[in-house]
Amino acid sequence: MGGQLKMRVSIFIDGNNFYHGLRSIYGKEVSLKELNYKNLISSLANEREVSEIFYYNAELDKSNNLKKFNSQKEFFDKLKKIPKLNLILCKLLKRRIKGTNKFYYVFKGDDIYLAVDLVSGAYENLYDTALIVSGDEDFVPAIRKVQKLGKKVENIYFCTTSSNYLKKTCNTSFCIDKKIAKSIELKEK
């Protein structure tokens, strides 16, 4: 008989949460396009077979800041080159602050897309373990369903952007600290 099969993982990255987590480590200026995503994926997979990777985000408002929009486009183009990675673009809604001419932006749909992909991947038996890179406790109901289907869920989070409820619901939890962030800091060759 052959060797033992490798455990299969699918990685689900909440892009907005990931960005703000990195900001908590590096400060205000974070260039996502400078990070080494191959190292990140390899580190998260930890010698397990990667079935699929999902990265959820929204396109920035081009009219608000063309430089940031173009930088994000370069980042998305880089992600699209990673094997097995699915870039899921959600909505970015512009909302006016009442009584002012100021605006703020809200991501819409990213949580539901992640939850649907998480649960459907479990039903379709596409992975043995789901790795959720987020600190958002909105995923707890989907995680519980996946666990009832016999799958394990690992939570990878940033120490400053995480929900205890999410961490306790997952089978295991792991904090991305400065040392780990350093391993993905170098630009890919």
C-alpha cells in the first residue's frame, strides 16, 4: 500500500481584517503588494496540501484616491498569479456622515461570501481543515456547521483584531505576531 495521504487545507483570508491586522503590527503604512504570499501560504499550510485559497476584498473607490486604487490593482494582479487562489471582490459602499460633507466606506458581502465558500467546501469535501485568517466572530455559525460535517477549523488572527468567541469556537487558534509577519515581509523574487 502507498503512503499516507496528506491532510488537505483550504485557506480563507478576510482581506480587510488582514490589512488592518498588518497595520496593527507595522503602523499606518502597509504595502500589501510587497509581502511574500508564497511564504504566508506555505507557513499557514504547514506541510499540508493546499486545496484552494480564497481572498475576499473590495475594489477601492478610484475617484477618492487614484494612487491607492492603482496600488491595490497591482496587489490584486499579484494575487491572481498565485496557483489555486480565488480573488473574491465584494462591494465597497460610500456612505455620507449625517450633517456633513464627509464620507466613509463600508465593505459589504465579504463575510457572507466567506461563510458560503467555507460551508460549501465542507459539503463538497474539498478540504479536511479550513484555515480562517480573520478575527471576525460573524463566522461562528458557519464554523459550527463545518465542524458538524467533520471538518476542523483553524483560526489565524492578529492579536489586536480578534474575537475570543471566534478563537474558542475553532479547533485551534494561532496569532500572527511580529516574528511571523517578518517572514512574509520580503518582496517575492
